[in-house]
Amino acid sequence: MSFKPGDALTGTVNQEGKVTIKVGDHDVTYVPESDLLSVKSGSEATQQKVVELTNQVNDLTGKLSNEHSALVQAQADLSGISSKYADYDTIKSQIVEKDNQIATLTQGSTNLEGKLTSAYRTILTTINPNIQLDQLKDKNIAGLESLIEAARLFGNKRVPVFENGDGNHNPANTKSLRDIINEAKTKK
């Protein structure tokens, strides 16, 4: 639509101050500047609200992204932990097996300690028949070893053996401490 200079225009003004002009088959409406400013300020307020909402959406999207990243990391950590403990039952059964082995070895050690203690007591009573087993019952292996060492250091190189129990000793019937220890070991 175009106007030419000198064209006659007809129009009306309504109560709100709007001017409507008839141009050909079309009506063109002009509004007061105050209405335009009102629309413009409303548009600016709406635009400001859109910016605020866009910022809020961006913040929430960032938070959601952070939470999603944390969730993915937690799932990865859980997967790692699960894989580390996937063979927990195998490890647990190995621990039970090792505990059983330790118990067996401990029992064997206790048995061997008992045999060694008994052998040491036999050696000491063989070295000196005046020693009674009751005198040695509270001695542990270290104590018995000390007594044997003392007997070896302070005793004769040849220890008399009183086989008949009457206190008489036959010099031809003597044995070294080493022979006595070896005999005691072989008797057990």
C-alpha cells in the first residue's frame, strides 16, 4: 500500500485516542504514543523475565549436569568396588583354608614342643638321676635348654650312667653328653 501526496484520507478517533484511517480497502490504526511506551515497557519487562528465566534454566541445567556427572562417577566407583570384591567368596574360602592350615601347624608345633620338652627332661634325668621329673615340669623349652647347656658346660665330658640305680657307677659304663642326647632322641 502506498500513499501519494494529495490522497484524501478519512479516519475516526475513538475514546482511547486511537486513530483509524481508511486507505483503500484497508484500515490503518494509529495508537497514542503512551500506549506504545506501555507496550514497549511491558515488552522490556517480559524480555527481562525471559532473560531471568533463561538464566535460571541455564543454572539448573548446570546443576543437573553436575549431578549427572556425580552420579556417573558414583556408578563407576560402585562398579570398581564391585569388581574388587567380586571374588570375595574365593578370598574368604582361602582365608578359611589358611586358618585351618594355621590351626594344623599350631597343633603340630604344640605336639613337637611337647615331644622336645619330654626329650629334654629325659636328657636331664639321664645326666643326673637325682633330678626328679616333678622338678622339671614347670620348665619351658628355653629353661630346659639352659639346664642342658649348664650341664654340658659344668659337667664332665663323660657323664656317668647309673643304670642299676644303686648309686654305684662303673667308669667303663660312661657316655658322652652327645651320646645321651642322641639316645634320648631315638627313644622318642
